[in-house]
Amino acid sequence: MDYDAAWVLQEELLNEVIASKKQENSSEKAGYFLLVEHPHVFTLGNSGKQDNLLVNEDFLTSKGAKFYKINRGGDITYHGPGQIVGYPIINLEAFGIGVRDYVYLLEEIIISVLKHYDISATRLEGATGVWLDADHPSKSRKICAMGVRVSRSVTMHGFAFNINTDLEFYQLINPCGFTDKGVTSLAKELGQVIDMEDVKALVNEQFALIFNCNIQK
């Protein structure tokens, strides 16, 4: 799905969930969980710096990529084919959690999925997302970026999980504003192409488990 179309859809669903909060039994439908892949696109969050895009937009066009300034937290990141982008649009009040706990649980979903592939992933102090070798500065690399927006306790935007991602596109930016950290993918770590549907199924499974909810497709 094109990034702008997904953004419009998120806004529509966010407004729907906000409106449903006023209704009785609104917790029965606490929101939506979208899993998509995007064509090549770079997005810059509210707190990001334009300088972290290392090329001009004409060059991005030549690479078949787009660029958007968007209303999430965080700095610049890349989305593209082979990457699972997750957009939970959920009412945090229905789950009884705040924003900090919410981001922690999103990270826990990805950490749990990676355990299925015998990959040990952790958090990096002072940074969101999921990292490998976080305790070794010279080796630390991000496998999943995160940036969220919360409006009236309802979330949008979310995470970008590199599966079969073309990592060369990250050379065009300082990913998430970092100049001294690497980026990786599940395929790179395992040395083989990964079945995207298998990973999506695991992400759905872990989301339902960690948020203690049912996902109706």
C-alpha cells in the first residue's frame, strides 16, 4: 500500500476509534492492527532533523522513493518492500496502559518474534526500537524501528520490522538520527530469504498474546 493511502486510512480509523470511546461497550472493539508493506519511502517525524536525509528529494525520485514529513514521534526512517510495517490503532484506555508501557509492549512483540528464529534481541537505553548486540556499541544494529502518535489515548503509526529489506536504502539517511549505529534485517542475520507470511503470523500471534486480546481478520 502506498504510504499516503495508509496514512489516510490510519487517520480515518483513529477518528472512528475515538468516536467509539463514547459508546457503551466500546472496549469490545478496542481498535485495529494493520500490517502492510510500502513502496520505497522515507518519513521524518516531528522531532526529526531534515539534515538526517543525506540526499535531496530529486535523488530520491530517481531511486523510485518518496519523502514525507509526518505527525509521529522520532526522527527519519525508511520503509520499503520486504519490511513489515505495523500500525496499531488502539484505545490505550481499553487496555489500561499508558504511552510508555505501550511502546515497551510493541518492542516486546518483536523481541518475542525474533526468539522464534533463535535471535536474541533487546532494547537500547535512550532509544526506542529493537536492537541486536545493544551492549556492544561497535556491533549494535537496529532491526525494528518505532515511532508513534497518540491522540485522546488512541494510537497510530507504529513499527517497521526489517525482514527481507534492501538495506542499501539506509545509506541515504542517518537512521532514526543515529550516525554511529547499524541497521540489519532478519534475512541478513539468518543468511536466507524469509517467508513474510510466517513472520506476519508470528507478529499477530504475539500481539494477541502480549496485549491479551483477540484479533479478528
